[in-house]
Amino acid sequence: MPFRLSILDKCPRQPEETGQQALQNSLALARLAEQAGFYRYWIAEHHNTPALASPSPEIVLAWLAAHTKTLRLGTGGIMLQHYSPYKVAENIHLLAAIAPGRIDLGVGKAPGGLPASTRALQGETPGQHGSFAQQLTDVNRYLTQGHPGLQATPLPAVTPPRFLLGASLESAELANAVGWNFVFAAHLNGDDQQLAKVADFWQQQTQRPTLVAVQVVIAGDRSQANALAASLETWQLVLENGQRVNLASSQQAHTFAKQAASGIVSLERKYPTVIAGSGDEVFDRLLQLHHRYQIDEFIIDLPITDPTHRQQALTRLAAARQAAHRVSNLSLVSGVTS
């Protein structure tokens, strides 16, 4: 097929589940993704969030690597502002030694949590590792040539590819400047004009593939999918201190403002950008986006957290891709023999 399909997993936990059960659900989904021919399986990072069970993607990836064989595994992404670039490089090299040729490093700029968890992670000296651009440069150095007298060991046989996750042209420019791959977070920024601008910049400036993350809701038919999509919430919070963040509920937004000790300038519910429909309808929409923006790979975020629904959604999308592949092959055969 003309584009790859991959999965971004936030390791959601249902209210009645333990963290162990939530992680077992993610393992089951990863195995299913491998069987269905998905290319990558990335784990996101979130802190102090009872509904999500993965504050440390690297640990989850080591576990998934032991239970899969061919699936690429990656961080989607490590929230770099919290950590030493050297330690990030060590962890990724260690994973790449465990699963050679199967590990991706993805990093992001967001905190992955509320201000209280950010303070707990960074201590009393936030920003001690420098600007985000400097941290990215440092990680890159440790992963490539290293530093005089200092290497991120063990050095793997295959250096993991590096990805910056972002939702703006500025992030794409930074990724290009340091020689990284870039994933445009269309599930966070659904502005078609911004996507077009980023894709055009990326394809003009580099030969690296165009990757886009999208939110997908798949059900038996479009009406069911639309009803599920309508239940999703995103609240955009703007604070007096200049912070602008997207959160999952108004309650979470008020908690964020309280922990940040800043007044609220505005709080507005936004309807997230979601591709919803049957498996065939969603695949057709992805195919349209592929043709319009020359997208090489879609990173699929499944925002409906019920584990059975997630498995069904993945299976339906895989079946739609397989059906489209059969039709494409029949058309090629027909063209050759006619």
C-alpha cells in the first residue's frame, strides 16, 4: 500500500481496572498490531494521571520487545524537558541493544502532566538542562558521536532513528535543523492549512518521510463512530502566565491553573479533530490525506479507551487496508492482461 500504518498507545486504564490490567491490554493490542501488519507501536508518556498507565515508555517498550518479534517499538514520546539528555540516550541505546533494529526514539516538548508532576520530576531547578532545542542537540550528540570521554553505553549495533513530535512549523524546522525525522501531531492541531504548510516545508527541505499522527474512531458504521467521537472532550486553557495547554476536562483545566498558581484568561471546549467512520470509511479518508499531502505514514491514536473497542478498531482498519490492497492488485492484474 502507498502508506504505512502505525499505532500510538497511551496505555489507558478503565476505572475498574488495575494498572497491571491496563498494561496487559496494551500488550494484547501490540501483539494484534504485529499480526495485522502495522509498522510501529509507540508508547506515550503521561504523569500523575490515573486514567493512563505509562509514565515511563522505555520500561514498557522493554517488556513489549520481549513479547513481540517484528514490530518496531518506540517512545511517542519522551517528554524531554524533564530529563538529562545523556540519560535519555543511555536508555534508548540499551533498548536498541535488547531489540536490535526495532527501536525508535521519539521526543516531545509537552510536560505530559500537570504542574505538580512537572515540579516533582524537575525538582526546584526547572530548565536546568537548557532550552528544548539545546536538549535535542545534546541527545543527538550522545546518540551519534558522543562526547569526549563520555559515551551512552551500551553502543547498539543499529542506531535508533530519531523523531521529534510537534504540532507547528517551528517544530518541523527544529527537527530539520538537527537532522531528525518529524511527526506532525494532527491529533492535537487539526488545522488543515498548518498541515499543508508543514508538509510542504518538510518535502521541500528533506528527503525524509512525511509522518502524521491522527485520532481515529472506528465502529460498525458512521453513526456509531460519530456518537463515540462526540463523547471526546478537549479543553483549551490559557493562563495569565502565558501558558496555553489542551486538557481532557474542565476539572483538569482548573486543577492545572491551581497548581500553576496562575489565573485563567480563557477556558474553551474544543472538539478534537477525529477521523470517524467504519473501517473502510476511515481508510478511504487516510488515502485521501495521503494523496493530498503526500503522507508516507500515519501514526494512529485510538482515543476510545475501552480495550475491546480498541482491538475491534485496529482489526477493522487492518481489514479495510487488506481489502483495498486486494482491489489494487486486481486492478494491476486487469491492466496487465487487458
